[in-house]
Amino acid sequence: MPAYPIFLSIVLVMRNQAPQLEKTLNDAEAGLAELVSDYELIIVDNASSDDSVSVLKSLTGEQGLANLQVYALTKEVDADTASWVGLENALGDFVTVIDPLADDIHFLPEMLDKAVRGAEVVFATNAQKSPQSLPYRAAYAAFYSLYKRLNGIHLAREAPQYRLLSKRVVNFILQHPQPAMTYRHLPATGGFARINLDYSAPPKMAQPKRLWESMDRGMRLLVSTTRVPMRLVTMLSLFGAGANLMYSIYVMAIGLFKPDVAPGWVSLSLQQSGMFFLISMVLLVLGEYIVNMVSLSNEGPLYHVGQEFTSARMTRHEKLNIEEAAAKPVAPKRLVSNGLERVAG
């Protein structure tokens, strides 16, 4: 008998993992059969260049695994966007997002226990991390420190990738105009009952990280989730206006009380003031916003599902109790009116 009478959706984002696919999914299925009454495994193939899609097609055949849903993307996207592909197609009462190379699926029962007891968001942080280069670690620490200062939350510690969400939380994120972008932080900042758990398990494989792509994603996340940069624009503009006014008063005072001011000094001083630096900063921040807005309006959808297929056998369909009853003939009604009997057909 399963431990929890619920429907659980598991989202696995994979790329170029063809040799490990069958073992990973078999291990997941073996544990889920005893954990919940029903489940689905949602595989998001992040534009693999090996034969991962072929392997997944064979695993969804008649002799393959049950309850698989596969979404094969046409181009590689970031981890948050790929995770959201699975989340928005999940049907379960609870949805969990797992990186099979970094996260331990055997920790899922403890997370599910917290969710069933009332937590709508359960985060899990692995104490053991894949080794990364020194520049990446430095950029990683700087970004998360800045994000915490601006938004009040440390994404890596308080909203890690490994998470279990209730369906209500997923529906809440769906209402946001950019769910794939804000999916990372909204569960932690939306006011839901949440809990953070820690565990320790060695990652199955080192995951190479691309510094420039991570920096670009971090900048887009920062710009799209906080109003602080725009507030910085207004503060710089206000400070620039005040400084310009004060400097103008100073120049006018010099012109009035010092008789030996060089011709043209007033205009030249104003042109060479520090306002150029402030204007440059304003243009820099505005430029980041413009780049973000242009990318959202011109690049089109963040992802496109090239192929979609499911297992030939879905256990939740087999459990449906549907009876088809043959239509029974209805006896004609007899109406009596004014002493005359007639049949209503």
C-alpha cells in the first residue's frame, strides 16, 4: 500500500544523458510505486545532441516504463526555463523538480512528508556541490549577495533548484506574465507556507557551468524581479539635478564676487562637471532595461517543444472505474383524461 494517497508529478531536466536514462528512470519508478498512489515522470530533454530522444521513445513503448511524459526542446535553454516546461504541463497534486545529476531523489520521501503535513513549498539543499572554477565561484557569490541585498532572499540557500510545490503554487506562478523567469523566486516570496531542508549526497556527475551564460541569466533575473535598478535611475537623476543646481549657484556666486573670472569659465565648468558620470550611469541602467524588454518582445517564446510523446501505459487510466450501462427501454406512460385512456409514446 502506498505511503501517501496522492498524485505526484516529477520533472526531470536532462541533456545528453542517454547512457544513464534507463537506469535513472527505473530507479525513480521503483521508489515512486511504493511512495504514492499515482505518479507521472515528466522528462524535459533540453535539446540533447546524442540519442537521448531515441532512448526515451523506446522507454515509452509497450514494453517500456509507465507514466512517462517526454518534452523534447528544439534548442537548449537555461535550467529554470526547462524546469518550467515540465511544471506547466504537470497534473499532480504536488510537483517536484529534480536535477538527476545533482539532486538525490531518495530524499524525496522526507520532502513529501513535509508537504503532506501542510507545507506548500519544500526546498532541499545539497551540502555537496559539483566543483566549479574560481571565476565562476566568485561571480556566483557576488550575484547572490547582491540579489539578497536587493530582494531580501538568498536564492542559492533559500530557494534552491530542488523543490516540491503544491498545485496551488504552480497555478499562482502561472498568473505571472513571465512565469519561466520568475519561477525561481516566486515560491519563496509569494507568502506560501514553506520549509527548507538540508541533506548531503555526492553529485552523480560534475556539471560544467558557462560563466557568461550564467551572468546573462543572472542579470535578466535581477532586472525582472526587482524595482531597485529603476529606483537607482530616479535617484541618480534627482541627485544629478540637485548637484547641477548647487553647482550653478556656486558658479554664479563666483561670477558675482570675484572680478577676475576668466571669460567662458562658467559654461566650461558646467560642461566638464561630474554630470557626465551620472548621465553615463543612468544610461547604463536604462540600457539594461531596454535590452531586457527587447529580448522579451523580439526573441519570441523562450522555448519550443519539438516532440512530445507519452508512455503507452498510464496507470492512472487503468484505475478509472467507468461502467457503460445499456439504455433500458422506458415503459410508455398512460394518461387518463375524461374517462378515456390513451398512451403517451
